[in-house]
Amino acid sequence: MLEKLSEKFSDVVRSIGGKATISEKNVEEAVEQIKLALLEADVNLRVVRRFVNSTLEEARGEKVLRSVQPGQQFIKLVHDKLVALLGEGRSDLVLKGPDTTSVILLLGLQGSGKTTTASKLAFMLKGKGRRVLLAACDLVRPAAVEQLRVLGSQIGVDVYIEEGAKDPVKVAAAALAKARRELYDTLIVDTTGRLQIDEPMMQEIVRVRDAVKPDEALLVADAMTGQAAADIAKTFDERVGLTGVILSKFDSDTRGGAALSLKSVTGKPVKFIGTSEKPEGLEPFFPERVAGRILGMGDIVGLVEKAQSVYDQKQVEELERKMANSDFTLQDWLEQLGQVKKMGSFKSMIEMIPGLAGQIDEDRIDRGAMKAQESILQSMTRKERSNHLIIGPSRRTRIARGSGTSVGEVNRLLKQFEKTRLAMKKMMKNKGQMAQMMAQQQKGR
Ligand SMILES: Nc1nc2c(ncn2[C@@H]2O[C@H](COP(=O)(O)OP(=O)(O)OP(=O)(O)O)[C@@H](O)[C@H]2O)c(=O)[nH]1
Ligand SMILES: [Mg+2]
């Protein structure tokens, strides 16, 4: 997610963030770099111009250049501007209480991810205790109804289907009647993929809208289409009226143009992002976290939340203390390997770690290598694991033999351990800076 953009922004952060003093020229160069990065990310040109001008104007001012940590202040400014672009705060669904039926209408271009997203949303809302009915109102694509039927049964959500039906307006109305009658509190309507320039199709979706009067009319837009997503959203909003956007295929979007253009161009918030093809691959969109990722500061909040689901608070604090002081030992590492397995996808974790985001190739982290690491660590004595400095050549030979690996592999692991320790220390430092920045931001409000 956003790898390319994050790479560019991280360069800026590295080059200017650590400077004790910065000149107007430094600021101008950094802003120029940012401008190029945004254009390459396929952000709408008007949005880029506004971003660049307002950043320049504010960064040149006293508050940044004359501040105690001008480099950090500059990055904070860029961070805040990114957050503003992305939409300032979380926009959740606005649904009615469980006593009535709320309606969510999904619309968008062909292949944008509507049907998949309908089932993901259903799965998410079901997890929150809502009683959901899916309505199959794409009667154009031959396999569409069947696709929704299969998805619904996979997640255990009922699907309203009218065999042989031709009119989506009628099906939508009948689905709503059923939902009300049978006390479903949420109806999610999947619709046909349509082109915004196809007038009859646009008229049809307006009629579907009028038949169900949705609480949420959400455009499902493919994040990989870049700023085009914002233009599409604009037209759909003008014609049908949108309450928000779901950016699908965010996992495959390395550039970020859609996410960064949408709010400014359309005024509509991104409510969710699609992060995989699976039912659980839908996440709330948090502007702050995405801005953190773009700046290569990682999604610290996300990482901590993920960790907290596996560790308890005490363990997290202890781990953080060790990481900050380089007290982290091979023993800890061995224990972490076990925890990491529990936390799930290695890639999604690494992406959240500042400094490592975008630098590690997922193909290089394979489970087999993790297994080998584990057996090397297990072949060490506890004493060796708590102080890796005592592991000389003869111990290395013994460990290699014991773990069925080679001395080369043992050496590599020890080197990697040193590197990881360093990265952790840096990350904890960054985390402190982020926390400081956030605190200042809160005060400034
Ligand atoms: N990686 C990834 N793939 C996705 C995501 N959302 C949808 N897809 C894939 O995109 C393809 C199209 O998804 P659909 O849900 O069928 O799209 P649609 O908008 O309903 O398509 P039509 O009904 O033909 O207009 C499928 O292969 C999905 O698995 C996502 O968030 N991430
Ligand atoms: Mg579909």
C-alpha cells in the first residue's frame, strides 16, 4: 500500500527531519520534492497546487523556520496537510438503530469491486451484531447473482434473489420490503457496474435509489485508477448523491492518487478501504494513520493495536522499554517469533514499522526462513540468547550443527539481529517524536 509515495516522502523526511537549522532554500527544495512525489502519485493537479502553495506559505513563516526543531516542525506541517487532504478524522457509516432497516446502496463502475465489497461490508456489520440482508440487484452480468449467493453463504449472510427478474428497481423494493418484514436491520444493495456517461444506466440507478432511499450511498472505486476515481465520484455524486466512497484494491495501490484527491475534489469522505479479496479485507479509513504511512513513520497506532490483540499491556510496555534501550536479546527474539506467527501477515506488520516500511521485500521473508531462524535460536543456550556477544566461532559451529544449518546461516542471523536491534531503537525514537508531534497538535487545536 502506497509504497512508492511513501518512499519519496520518507526521503524528504530523512533529509530535512534531522536538520538542526533549515533555510528557506531547504524548505523550497523539500516542497519541490513533495510536489513531484504527489504528481507521480497521480494526485489531481489542482489539489497538488493548493497543497504546495499552502505548505510553502506556512513553512516559510516564523513558526517553522525559527522554531526549536525546524526540521521536525516542517514534517509536522506536512503531516497535518496530508491529514487534511485525506479527510481529517474517521468518517463512519451513519445507520439507524436496530429497530428499523437501514439501507446501504453500493454503486460504481464495472469491476470496481462492488459485489466483493457488499459481502465484506455484510461480514463486518454482522460481526458488530447487525442482522444483514444482501440484495442481488445486478441483473445484467450473467454470473452476478450467483456470485453474491456464493459470497453470502460463505459469510453466513442471507441474500435476496429473484430468479429471472429483469428490473433491478423492483427487486430492490422487494428486498427492502422483505428486510422490513423480517426485521433485518441492514439491507445492502449490490448493483450493476455502470458507466457514468451511459444515460439510461444512470437513470436506472437513480430509480433504484428512490426505491430504497439509502442511508448510505457509497461509491466503490478502484484505488488503482488514481485521480480518475475522484472524477468518477464527482459525477456519481452529482447524479445520484453519495454519502461516501469505499476505495477498493487499496492493497494493490502503490501510488495513492485516489486517496489523496478524493476528499478535495468531491468533498466526500473515504469511509473504508479494501485490503484484500477476502471477506475480512475491509478496513476503516483513518486519515492520520495513512498520513503516517505516507511519511514513512509507519502506522504506529495500527501496529500497537495489532500487537495489543496478542500481548497484554504489560508485555507491550516491557517490549517497548527493551527496544528503546537495546536490551532486546536473542531470547526475546525467539519469543517474538512465536508471537509474530500469531499476529498474522508479516508484510502487513512490517509496513507499519517506520523505517522498514517499503524497504523489505515480502518475497524475502518466507516462513521457511522463519523456521530455520527458530531452530538456530533454539540450539543456543539460554546464556547465549541473553548475551549474543559471547557467541564466538566454536559456539557458532556447535549451533549450526545442532540446528541443521550452516555457520554462514548462523552468522547471518546474528548480523540480522544486530540490525533489527538498531532499527527497533530508531523506531522507538521515532515513536517518541510522533507522540510529541501529536501532543503538540492536540494543544494547537
Ligand atoms: N486485491 C483486491 N482485490 C479486490 C478487492 N476488491 C475487489 N477485488 C477483486 O476485484 C475483482 C472485481 O470484484 P467484484 O466485486 O466482482 O467487482 P464488481 O464491481 O462487482 O464487478 P461488476 O459486477 O462486474 O461490475 C474481483 O476479482 C475481486 O476479487 C480488494 O480490496 N483487493
Ligand atoms: Mg458485481
